[in-house]
Amino acid sequence: MQNHPLRVALHNEIHARPPEPLRSPLLVSHVVMLLQESEREACRMHLAQWLQNHHLPPPAPDTNHLRAEVAGVRVRWELHTEFVSYTFFRPAEDAPNDGVSTAMQALPEAWLATLPGACLCKLHLTVADTAHAALAERVRRIFRQDALAGSSVADGQAEIFTDFVLQPDDSSHALVLDKGLSPRRLGRLVQRLLEIETYRMGALLGLPVARDSGVTLAHGEAELALLAKLIRTAKPEDEAQLLDRLTRLAGEIEGQYAATHSRFSASSAYFELVRKRIADIAETRLDNLQSIRDFMDRRLTPAMNTCDWVVRRQQGLSERISRMSHLLRTRVEIEQQQSSRDVLTAMNERQALQLRLQRTVEGLSVAAITYYVVGLIHYLAEGARAYGLALETAWVTGVAVPVVALAAWGGLRLLHKRLLAQPGDHGA
């Protein structure tokens, strides 16, 4: 049985990037670096160098996912289309008992400082159970109460808290209270929380683009309104310039759409993932706290609506420009047809005049040909008489005049008909 060349890869795709089985208490640090295309290989080499320094094998050239344990810290590395994520796991028992500890504290600062790309997300997640209330309390003290969001999840077997605020260490923090989750279920919950934060930031990448695009769209809409007003009162000699301005405006809007379409599409896809992950954690509201869904509906959804509205404005403006260009081109074509009709009418008039002139010239030509031919006949008659032929020169000349005139007229008419018939015969 011959397998499809992609069968194994497609079959194993559903098993890619499985969640880590986790046990509380635990410290998790999640870093997302936005990459340029030229930085993807540098990202892989940067990780490989760190692993080799600890006598571990580097990632394969074609791998996009790696898990390893380095100096007591579990590392999860994932390379995506436009970003790379690093997730570090460290038991909370290994952390100091004062202040808020993170998994990244056990990593070399020089290696972290040289991560390729631009940092898009940095989240520290603390997982504590009922036996580690002091650990949970240290984290809760840093949250801003006016922005605090929390909910009960996983059928009441866990609670999550976060304020989505950047702390002095330039990171956001979250807390998970484990009330009896199994390691695999806890791992799935932690992974979904990390993905919510990652995809939330990915979705928001479209918002600055939408704001910048709004300025261009406002200018384009004002320009289109002005052109519509000018077209209504334009003279025929102004239409070419108006059509050129419409074409330039269409090019500007289409260029902007091409430059922003991929970003808005990615933001929409990220937003759908955020909503799906929030639904997966199955939130139940806690007293006096907004849930994560409430927070996203109030803060993230308006930003995504702004992106969607900009896309609709781009499409609507492009369609209006296209319709107006079509109307103006139709108007120009009608005027060109009218001008062509006037030119054809003038040509017909000139052709009729030329025909009349030609007929006049034909009459003069018959007279001239007759005059010269009859003259030759007169000389021939006189020559024949000199040789002794009994010819009356005047009589011969008089008889020759009508005969030559009719012959010349008939020859010219025949030639005229042949010349007129030649284009048609050639075309056939």
C-alpha cells in the first residue's frame, strides 16, 4: 500500500505541541519574541548555542518545537510563523521565600538579553495549591485591585487571577490556585492561559496599523467626495485630469489594502483563538471580580472591531472609487463616440465633395484627352493625304471627335469602377 508523502506528518500534526503535565507549586515564565524572516535562523542558533553549553543536543534544522531540561529548568521552545515562544518551568520550592519569584530568575541574564527579535509578551505565572498560601499571597499583593480579573475555572478545581498590567520588571503576572487538578489537566489550563496572553498581544498588533490606516482613509474619502463634486460640473477638457486623479487615488487605497490585509487577517485569526481559549477554560464568575472574558470583551473586542471597521472602510472606499471611475470612463467614452461621429460626418461630407470634384475633373479629363487624341488623328490624316490618300482632313477630324470622346468617357468610368471595387475584392 503506497502512502501519501504527507500522511505521517499530517497524522502527527494533532499531536504537535502537547501540553506539559504540571504539578503545583510551580513557577512559569513565558516570553514571546516577534521575528523578522531574517531572524528565524538566528533564533534557532541562539537556542542551540545555549543547549550545547550544557552538553545537550541542538534542535534539528527543520524542527519547530523542542522540550529540554537545562540546569533544573524545563524549557519549551516553539517557532511559529511570525514569532517564537519560550516557556520556562521551575518548581516553586527552589525559589526564595521573599518577594515574587519567577522561573526566569534561574536563567543566565546575558542569554536572555540577546534573544533574537522584539519582545511582544512576557508573562510570569505562579501556580500554587492550598498548602502554599504564602506563595499565592505574595503574588496577589502586586496586583492592581482596580484592574484585577479573576474567575473559577475547570469545574471549580482552580482559580485564576491577573490584572494584565506591566509590573516594574516589565512583565505581567498571573496566579493559578490549584484545588486538586490532575497534572495533565493543570498543564492544559496553564497552556491555555499562556496562549490567551500570546494571542491577545498578537491580535493587538493590528490596532496601530488600523489607526494609521484611518488617517489615509479619511484623506481618501475627502478626496473622493471632492472628485465627485468636480465630476458633476466638469467640462470635457477636464475629464482626463479627473480620471488621472481617480486612478491615483485608487492606486493609493489598493496599495494600503495590500500592505495591511495580512496584518488584519492575522489579528482576526488571533482574536478567534483568544475567544476559543477563553471558552475552553470554562470560567465561572467570582464575587466582585470581572472575569477574563469580561475583560477581553471590554478591552480587546473594541480594538478588534476597529480593525474590522478599517477593513470595511477600505473595501467600501475601493468599491466607490471603482464605481466612480467606471461612470467617468463611460462619460468620456460617450463623448469620444460623439466626437468620432462628428468626425465621420465631416469625412462623409468631404468625401461627397471630393466625389463631385472628381466628376468635374473627369469631364475636363475627357475633354483634354479628346482634344489631344483628335489632334493626333488630324496629323495622321494630313500625313496620309500627303502620301496620296484621298482623305478629307476636316471630315476625318470631325468624325473622330465624338468617337474619341465616348471612348475616353467609357474608359474613365471603367477605371473608376475597378478602383472602387478593389478594396472590397481585396477584403473578400
